[in-house]
Amino acid sequence: MFPYDVSVIIPAKNAEKFLRETLNGLLAQTAVAENTKIEICLADDGSVDDTVRILENARLEFEELGMKVVISHVKQPGGVGAAKDCAVRSSKGQYLCFNDADDVSAPNRIKSQLDLTRKLSKSNDDFVFVGGQFHRTPDGSTTRYTNWANSMIGEKIRKQVYTSHGPTLVAPTWFIIGFPEDLDFFYKCLDIPECAFDKVPEGIVMYRYHPNCASHSVTELTIWNFRLQRLKEQYLAKWDKFTIWSAGKQGKRFFKSLDDDEKTKVREFCDIDEAKIGRGMHEEFDERTRTVTHKVPIVNIETAKPPLVVCVKLDLTHGDLERIIERKGWREHVDLVYFG
């Protein structure tokens, strides 16, 4: 038995600007009225401001509602991943609710995610992974990303996991049984056949966007390499030949990232841009020897052969990409995989 139903995991570093608002969101949780046992686990990653003092000052407010406060300190500051790990290790709840120190949970968050998690765990005892919808503050921040992430429901949660947007369940909305660096952890969970993935339909998190938010500490190259390695293991290693959809910047970058053996599997590039198709051939040069090392045809999408790695940005084609896929009858994860 677990002494707490839910442990709220808060990694924090110099979070004094937003932490009080974050704590107010947790104090307002409706799950408290249903006798849900909740603990607040904050791990401090070497803050030099009033982060810890703010939570200490709020301790009595939480205890009056029956919630325990646990403050731990990362032994050697190591970023948001180390702080999450530290907070998890200090926790004693059956379920983990991840809440960054600058984000605000809606009052219904813990109740709605706990209800869904318990429903799913009746047939998935080993692992359940639940997310939810969110909105960003300030309004208009990362509009494309927000629209994409909030559209990830049902089977899309497992399928569209190779795009540059990262996990299809957004980390600040995670509610799980059991443990995270975000993308690496998410991929590992995908490999657990018994793991049930789902999302509550309502908005549960105000996901703040600002220059110092934790997600900015992970470089685009790191995310690219995680995605690429996963794609190689799950698809490229199993395909004899494949097509790259995009003869532009992203398609060429993807091709350049492949090993020589993988490059020989590339049947063609395909595109709808006549100027790119008109080049006829993509040539890759060895800068040292100044020689052509690979030559790959560029064809019209209408003659392209699956399977395809789609390197086109999903929401910048005004629906053209989706219409072509539907007309061709191509199926995601059978005839194509998204890497845009």
C-alpha cells in the first residue's frame, strides 16, 4: 500500500517569480474534497532565490487541506531531469503528477487524471501514461506546437512520435504510475506493450512560455538525435528501400544524418515543388575529396513509392499533405512515418 494516492512532482530552480501561482493551483485541487491523499514533492536544483522559502511559507496551507509537503535538494545541480529524479525518489505516492514550477494546474487536473488512470489500470496493471490538453501563457506562444499537441488523441499518441515537436503527450501534463529525460523516457514507455496511453479531454494545465523555462535547456540537436535513433531502430533497420518526402532543407538534413548503409536504401526524394523536382538529382559531396558520394533521384510525389519518411512540416502545407496521403491511400506506420 502507498501512503499517498498522488505525488505532485515539482522540479525547481530559481522559480520564485512563478512558484506562488503554481502552488495556488495545487491548493485549489478538487480532488482534496474527495479525500484523495496528495503530497507535494519539490526538488530544488541549487536555487539562489526564494524558491524554497516560498514553499515553506505555504506549508501550513497545504497541511490544513491534508496535503504533505516534501522538499528535497539535488546533491549536485544537474538540470530539470536531475530535479525530477530527485523529487520522484523522495515521493511515496502511487501515482506521479508532473507540475513544473512555472506552470499552473487547473482545479480539476488531479481528479480527472486520477479517474482516467484508475479506469485504464484495471486492464493495464503494469503501466499507465496519461496526459491532457493545455493552453499557453502568454496567449499566442508556440501556436503551431500547441495546436499540434492538443490534436494528439487516440492512436495518434503512439504514432506521431518522431516529429520535431517531441512527445505526443506534453511533459507538463504527465500523470503516470510508477518514472524521466522527457523524450527518452517517453520512447522507453512506448516499448512497454502493456503501457496504456491516453489523455483527458479537458484543459488541465496552463503551460507557461518564457525565456528561462526548462524546455529551453534541451538543445534542438539533442532532440533530433533522439528522434533519429528511434526512427532508425523502429523503421529504417527493417526497410530494404524507402523514399524521403521533401527535397528541401529538412529532407536533405535527414539524408545527411544517415549512415552510408542507410543512404543506399534511399530510393528517391519526392516533392510537389516543380523547381526542386526540376533539379532531377540530389548530389551529396565529400568536402575533403570534393567528389560526389551519393546521387539520389528527385521525383514528383505522384510517382513516389512507399514506404516514405515524411520530412515536411505537418501544419504548413494548408492541408495539401493530408489530402495527398488520403488520395493515395497511404497508411501511417505502414506506408509512411512522420519525421517533420
